[in-house]
Amino acid sequence: MNPYRRNGVQALLRIGYRRNSKGGIVCIHHRSVMIALLSLCLAAPGQLAAQSHQDSGPGMNQTDSAVPGLHDFDFLVGQWQAHHRKLKQRLANNHEWIEFEGTLLNQPLMGSYSNVDDTVLSVPGTPYRGVALRSFDPKTQQWSIWWLDSRTPSEPLDPPMIGGFHNGVGTFYGDDTVKGKRVRARFIWSNITPTLCHWEQADSPDEGKTWETNWVQDITRVR
């Protein structure tokens, strides 16, 4: 990854935020930031994957590589097949699930400080694609995750899911909207091995008192 491309990635991640008048940080969910970032990172995906183990990024050294949490998503690098189970309706006392297949291709960016999934979801009759972009903050030792959906190309990005891994289980929380109402959302990564992993999504209408799991993926490595 050449210095120009790498510096561009870091700059784009930085401009995804601005400071408000009180000194706090406010996330700017500009789709253009995500698209430009992906253009920089994925212009040469084969070269990027080949360099990921050689190029650790600016200032990356043995101390950086030992930062707790930095390599939590290394298990996901590669190509995967996914079996999906998803509720037809969320938070509607619905118990009807649909099942479908999909694929996932993950690549590391910025010396493992970021990574990206290119996902294909073969929903019967309405297949679509998506991109999950993750960025690691060494100060908080947490990951932020954004989702770019091919079905809604002009809508603002949702707020990121934020969290990390503990004892081999990754838990991430964020805000979402279901039928016009704000809810809490949760991702869980578990059962992680070199060839298998499990992901699920749940929503809570009552600030985390109760949760409804609405999407489950069992993921198997292809290569």
C-alpha cells in the first residue's frame, strides 16, 4: 500500500468526525466519506491483501502490534460462505424466519487498524450487496463498524456499532431505527475458530432490558 493511498485513508477516517462548539466529537455520516475511502482502499484489492502481512502502516512497530484488541478481527481475513436466518419482521412478535446463502470477502487495511467486508446476500427474489467497514481506536481499544447497503445508496449511513472482544466473544452496540422508532442494536461474534464463526444481530426497544435476535449467520471459511 503506497504512502499516498495510506495517508488518504487516514485522512478520510479523520474527516468523518468534527468537533462541536462544546469540544465534543460529533460523527458526520457522509456516504461520500465511505465511498471515497473504499475507492482508495479497494482500487487494487489483490495488491492490498498481498501487502497486508508486509506493510504495517506508518509508525507501526512491535509495540503497535501488541496493542490489545488491534488484531481481534484478524480471524475474519479471507473468503467465506455464510448461511443466514433472518426474521421477516423485527420487533413485531414475529416468529417466521427466512433462510438464504451468502458470501463474505474480508481484507485488512491500515496495518490491521481497519478492515472491510464485501458481502453478497442471496435473499430469495431480492439479492443485494453490502459493505461493512471497521476502524480500531487504540485509545479506547474499541472497534467502530459502519454498514453501506446497496439497496439504499443515497441514504445517510447509520451510526456506528461500537465495542470489542472479551474472552473470544465480540459484542458491539449502537442505535438503529425500526418502524420510525429508535432502538438499541447489538452484534455478537462468537464460536470463532480458524474455519468457522457465528454472528447474530438483536434489537432492544427498552434500552437493553430485553433483546430480540432477528438475524443469525453461520460462516464457513472457503479460503
